[in-house]
Amino acid sequence: MSNQKSAFVTTSWDDVADDQAGLLDILKNHGLRGTFNVVTQWVENPKSEIDNVGVNLLREIESKGHEIASHSQSHRRLSDLQEIEAKIEIEKSKVDLERIMGHKILGIAYPYGTYDSKIVALARNAGYLYARTVREGRLDFEDQNPHELGVTIILPRAKQARRFWLYGSRGQYLFLQLRENFRWERIARKLFVKALNSQGYWHLVGHFRDILEDKTLRSSLESLLSFIADLGEGQMRPVTNAELFTPHNTRFQSTMETKTMPN
């Protein structure tokens, strides 16, 4: 492996709706790619004008080099459901999205980030390549379960205390409390530098509607992405969530091979 510093960079955007087309321009301007997680019921049977997703938007997203993935059928907390209900939410959303898009859907993001071992098994058995969580602080592929994909940092949704998990070298956790006056952008920048140094990945998760409603947050996001693009020039590999786990990613594949090697 080359000694040059490098990192995979991916973004995730939940609750895709028709008011989010402008996000494509932001990502394009900074040379980044991402995965857009869709609640399938909002495509075919929207509950309101706000929660409405047009098929044309989904196709436009893909045409720009991004990934369409599932966010369940109706955005319910999967771990609170009976197993048969959760199974339907997970499986039917995949089937419906594949029919709408005309190709295989590789990933799902657990609504609200809630899941347990039962949900992980259902996602795996449904044929998803990966399933994304909202466990923050993840930077590397070591001990990474594709159906419990961790993220690096989440775009703030509200001014409230939040928990932030940093993975230690032996699977241990360093706990940090992020409070209202703590700038998430500063942490996101530091973690990107760390991802470059460790040759891992940097993964941002957000809801674009929050950016529409908060000009300060949008400004912070664009400042962060400019930093990522400038510092990562020639060193970062913009990918979708699914591409973190596809065969061309030799870093992930090497960790999997290490796990399966006989003693």
C-alpha cells in the first residue's frame, strides 16, 4: 500500500423529499458524492406535500453519480416493531425501490438510527449489502459490520446536547458530550484529518431540509465541505455508501479477509 495519505469520503442524506434538489449543486461544487435514503411510502403515497418524493428527482440524483438507498417503507422505529412488521418495512421498501428505479438497491439507513440484533439480521437476510446507523465517530474499517455501518459525524438538527462516540484502537469508546456552544464543524475537520492519516473513511450524515431552514447551518456545511475538498485534493476518494463495501475497496476487503483467516 502506498504511504500517501488518503481517505474515502461519503455523505448520507435522509428523508429525501422534493425540496432537496439544491443539495446536488452543493455536492457537485465540492466534488463529493453521497447516498440519498428514501422512505418508499413518500414516493408512491406521500402523507403530505412536504413528505413527497418525485421519481424524476430520484433519477436525477442517480444521474449525478449518487446512490439511492432505502430508509424503510414508512419511517417507523424498527426496533419497536414486532418482527413481522419490521420485516415488511425492510423487505418491502427494497422491493418497491427496485421496481421504481429498475435496478438492485444495495443499502438501507435505519430510521431514527434505532436497531438491534434482530433488525440487523432482517436487513442482512433481505439482501442489503449494508445498513447504516447513526453511531458517530467511525473512521476506519476495523471490526466494521456492513449491516451496522457507523458514521463519522452528523449534521446538527437542533441546539441540544448530543453524544459523540469515538472508536478506540481496540473497539473501546471514548465518550464526548457535544453541547450547544461546541462547534461541530471543528470536530468534523479534525476527524477528516484523522481519517486521512489513518487511511480510513469520513462519513457525514444530514437532513437537507435542516439546511434550508437554517442559513447559518448551511454556511457551516459549505465551509466544512470546502475544507474537505481543499485539504483532500488528490488524497480523498469520493464514494457512495455502498462503494465503501464493494470489491474495489481493498481496505475493507483486507479487514474481512483477516477476520476469516484460519487460526
